[in-house]
Amino acid sequence: MTAEDRFAGKTIIVTGAGSGIGRATAVRLAEEGARLIVSDVVADRLDDLKTSLPGADVRTVVGDVTDSRTVDAIADACEGRLDGLANIAGIMDGFLPVGELDDETWDRVIRVNVTAPMRLTRAALPLLIESGSGSIVNVASEAALRGSAAGAAYTASKHAVIGLTKNTAFMYGPQGVRATPWRPVRSPRTSKQRSSANSPPAGSSL
Ligand SMILES: NC(=O)c1ccc[n+]([C@@H]2O[C@H](COP(=O)([O-])OP(=O)(O)OC[C@H]3O[C@@H](n4cnc5c(N)ncnc54)[C@H](O)[C@@H]3O)[C@@H](O)[C@H]2O)c1
């Protein structure tokens, strides 16, 4: 098997595929033969991704991943076959300590970074179990390991991602499903991205 066909015949969901790590993941999977279901809240970004992958089998689902209709649309796009789920969409929190944290930022960060991956995992599990070797990758962060990498909301959310991932691995490993947290190293970002980070959907992340 070559790198070109490592994912041949596999169907993989990638959230946050319009930018950054999600886009890079989607491109690599397509190059290695995967059938992709890519999702993002920004339609233009998905259109651009699809255009950049002529010949690849790419389905796009535009929507906010915190909206259950988006989760349903992603699940429907699988058409009964799923081998992998990459929960990559995520937002930052403006590095706010808890004393300065407003409820809206907390709720939004938790919904995007934790609740949405949980719902997508729940929706994907039946097909992942059926595939016999399903895989879930949840993007964590340095902030999942220590308290000094981001604000309170993002730090709490990424710690929660680790807990969700560990529990999923424990509960569904016996049925052939792997769940893995992934901690990217920090990618270069501009100071503008950092300062606007808590205004989704364009928010950058740690
Ligand atoms: N970039 C880093 O250095 C870094 C480091 C550690 C962890 N991470 C994590 O990696 C993931 C991706 O980070 P990135 O830097 O590539 O981010 P990014 O901002 O470049 O891309 C995130 C994508 O997710 C989409 N998105 C955001 N909220 C959404 C929502 N509610 N519904 C649907 N789509 C939504 C955005 O439109 C965007 O296209 C995040 O979970 C982040 O926390 C990033």
C-alpha cells in the first residue's frame, strides 16, 4: 500500500475543514484516496477547498457545528458508510481569565469545542462500529495539559476534549472504535488573529 492509497475506500468526516489544520487534514486525506465529508460554517472556504481538489470525492456540508441540523446533515452525507471522524473545528477565548470571562464566551467555546464533538461522535458511532475499525480523532491542545496556554474557557474545553476522548476509547474500544486526542504544535498566527480570536467563526485557536 502506498501513501496515495492509504485511505482508498475510506469515508472520513473533517470538521473545520475550511481553514488551518482542518483544511490541511482534508487535503492530505484526499491525496491519500479518502472519500471526504468536509464541514465548516464558512461556505466560501469549503468551495475553495473543493475546487482545489479536482478528482477527489468531496461532499461539503456548510453549517455551524453547534447546530444539530448541521450534525444531522453531516451524518446524512455519509450515506451509510463511515470510517473516520476528525473533530477539528474549534475556537479560542481571547485568553480571558475566569474573573473577566463573560457567560457568552464560555458557552460558545464549550459548545464549539466540546458539545459539538460529543454530538458528532454520538451520531457517527453506529457507522464507525459497523465499519469494524472506526477511528475518531479529537483535536486537543497544549491547553489540554496545562493552565497557562489560553484563557479559562478554552483551557477547560480542551481538558474536556481529553476526557471525552478517553471515555469514548474505553467504552467503544471493545467494538473496534479507536478514539485519539491529537495535540497540534502551535502554527504561526498573526496578532490580529489572536485579538479577534473569540469572535467565531473566524476565531483562531491554540
Ligand atoms: N493552530 C494552532 O496552533 C492550534 C494549536 C492547538 C490546537 N489547535 C486546535 O486545532 C483546531 C483547528 O485550529 P486552527 O488553528 O486550524 O483554526 P482555524 O481558525 O484556522 O480553523 C478553524 C475552522 O473551523 C471553523 N469553525 C469555527 N467554528 C465553527 C463552528 N461553530 N462550526 C463550524 N465550523 C467552525 C472556522 O470557520 C475555520 O475554518 C482547533 O480545535 C484548535 O483549538 C490549534
